[in-house]
Amino acid sequence: MNIYAIPPIAAALDGAAAIVQFLTTVLQPLAGANSAALSVVLITLLVRLVLIPVGLSQARAQRMRRRLAPRLAELQRRHGKNPERLRRETAALYAEENASPLAGCLPLLIQAPILSLLYGVFILPTINGHPNTLLTQTLIGAPLGTSLATAVTRGDDPVGVVVGFAVVAVIATVALISRRRTLSTAAASPGGSAGAPALVPLTAGTSPGQATPGVPAIPASVLQAMSWLPLITVIIAAFVPLAASLYLVVTTTWALAEREVLRRVIR
């Protein structure tokens, strides 16, 4: 079943394509053949600007969880053998402090539909019954509708391979830096690596060491293994159209920079 053929999704996809096409036309005098790629970057930046309040809320929630870490560890020690009691007591503690253990998921949940629409905009030959002219757009000569995996498999698009590898390499670098910062933050947090890390590929900036109600402390070896989860974004970027990979590289870089700024601003 083609989900993009469902009327509400088709209408949303048509709207997304219209926005991209409008921005591409406006940016044509500035960026020329790269105007569609620049429009994707601009859309990503606008989304991240809208998400700044979410980032602030997330950073405050992370700070709250670090502050609560000793009390959470005490609850784990006292009620570790009674999971139901542990869940109730932990939930009560979060409610008392007006904190949410799910704040790290919000950026992913908000961006997922946008990334899905961009994916559809740059893979479908027709959108809501009319031809998709955006498939002819490029970034430095690499088609925005072609993935790195496809370019490598076909072997007839060296520019697409080079540009695709460059974009994926940037995402991998950001993910590795994020992992290192994540582990150092967890080690510096009260209680060490206690708690379950909330690692999601689209945010690339969520810190572990965040306790989840009723979940026992995770051993350091497991935490180390889970810290590699942001690299899933690299795999995703290799198989989605270049336009979607461009979105990923901008949003992951923004998320990492935003986390570093907020880490210094929010004490």
C-alpha cells in the first residue's frame, strides 16, 4: 500500500512540494542550479528555529534529571526488587519536580513527519496527480532524488557518489562527536551512568544518564553499546534521497551545536 496515496498525506505532500518549489524559485537568482538544495537547508533551519523552545525545555529537563539522579538512585536501591513500587515512586518524584522523562523524544517526534514528506517529495514521479519537477534538481550536479546507495549501485553517477559520501561523512562526524560528548556528560552526571539513555538519530544531541521510571540502572558496558545508536542516522542517510540526507546533516549539526550552547547557558 502506498501511504502517499492516502488523501490527507497526498495533500500534505502536495503542500510540501509547493513550498519547496516556491523557495526554489525565489532562491534561483542566488543559488542557480543549487536553489532546491538551498531551499531544503532553509526549511531545515526554519524547523530548528521553531524547535528552539523545545530544545530549551529539553535542556532544562536534562538538568533536572541530573539534579534528581541521587534521589533516583536511592529509589532504585530501596525499591529495586519491587518494580511496581519503583515505577510509582519514580513517577511521583518526577511529578513533584514537574519534570518529564520523555522530553528527549520531542524533537524526533516533531521532525519525523517533515523528514517523511521530504522523502516523498524527492522520490515520487507524480505528486497528487501532477508531475514532480523537483526530481530534476541537483546539489553540485548530484540529483537530489538519488540516494548514495543508488548512486554507488548504478555506478554511472560519480558526482552523486562523491557528494553523497561527503554528506554522509559529515553526519558520521557529527554523530561521533555527539557520542563522545554524550558519554562524557553521563560520566560527569551524579550517579555516573545510572539510568537509561534516550538516544535518537534525528536529535543527535540527547544525553544519556537520564533515568526512566521503573527501569533499572544500565551497566556501563551496555551504556557504551547504546551510545553508538546515533550512528543509525548515518545508515539512514545512505539510503534516503540526497535531499533528505541534506536535511539530516543540517538538523544533526544544529542539534549538536544547540546542545553545547545550552549546556553552557543553562546551569
